[in-house]
Amino acid sequence: MGILEVKGVGKRFGGLAALSDVTLSVEENSVHAIIGPNGAGKSTLLNCLVGKLIPDTGSVMFDGQSVLGRKPHEINQMGISRVFQTPEIFGDLTVLENIMIPCFAKRDGAFRMHAFEQFSHEKELIEKSEHILEDVNMADKKDMHAASMSRGDKRRLEMAMCLVQDPKLLLLDEPTAGMARADTNNTIDLLKEINEKRKITMAIIEHDMHVVFSLAQRITVLAQGTPLVEDTPDNIKGNAKVQEAYLGESQN
């Protein structure tokens, strides 16, 4: 049994079936990619995993506990963190302050600037945040305002904001979207390092097949809200139906 088990999940919006009988298993410490064309149900599935949507049918189990009916912050406290397609950071705060915020929110249950200003001076938190910055090669940027950074560095910062929470599962929604190839390759290297050294399980939604085949041990392909196939990258590459429908030349 995997650390994340999705069984028979269905979700409808009016007469549209966004998800239908979706079943997948994500093994602990692995990287599992979820791919498919626009409208395949990838983002709907991700929102079901983090409590933004409640499936109409099926179950979602994380580390032996159901996530259904829990609020997003409760799911986060269970050990699931999410990296959004557009980096969600506080542009008017420094890099170091951004990394402190998730720890404060986890303790306080909300983000309140007046309370955070006092909390942010705690020595233990500063040391932990600085250590995370070293891990993601951003120690020299800790005093920069986040808004002034490149998209690649903003993505790296958002990942650091997840890592400071010590997650068991990291959900990544198009983590390289809008990046130049150099930033994409740097992100791939960072994710490999996080997975291998920190043993953090990852589930990735991604259109860039270079990223998918560089990282994933298993791939689930969705088609119109239904799993088409789940297999290893090598077998996915060799699947003529998947190749024609979803990969095309983008894997090169």
C-alpha cells in the first residue's frame, strides 16, 4: 500500500464528469507524475487531494488516514504541502521572512502580520529557516525582497517554504511552468535532491515530458477524467496510444 491511495474517485460539475473512477497509488519516497492534456482532470484531482474539493465518490487515504472532509490547513498539518503553478509568495517580505511564515501559520492557524513580526525574531525559527535556505542554495539571497527575484528563484523559494514544514508528501502543480530551460534543469536537480536526501514523496502534475521522464518512477496518464494507464516511464514511452495522444515530440 502506498503513502497516498486514491480509489474510485469521481467528481462532477453539473453535467460534466471531471473525474470518473480515478484510482492510483503513490509509493512512499517515490516521485509519481500525473499527466494528460488540458481538461483531463489533473487539477481537479489535485484539489481533491488538498481539501479544496470533495469528491462525489471514492476515497483518498494519506498515510493510513482519510483526507476527505478535512480543511486544507488540516491536510497540511497531516504532512501534505503543495507548490502551486504560479509561485505563492509574499513579495514585500524578504526571502528569510517568507520561509518563516509557514511555521508561524502552522502554529497560529492563520497569518496575521502584527503577530508574525514578534514571532519572526525567534532564534530557533531563524536558524531552521537559514538551514533550509542553504539546502536550496539561496543563503546569499535571504535579505532580498521576494518580488525582485526571477521566476526560477521564486519557485525555489516556494519549495523552501514547503520544506520548512517537514512534509511527508509534496504536491507540485506544473513546477517548471514559464521557466527557461536552465531554470527548469535547476528545478529538476533540486527536486531530485529533495526526494533522495529528505525522502519526501512527490506527486507532480506536469506537461513538460523532459521534467516527467527526468524525475518520475511511475506515471499515471489521465484522459477525460479517467486513468488511461499507470506504468513506468519506459513503458509509458513505448505505449503507442499514450505516445500518440499525449507525448508527441515533447519527450525529446
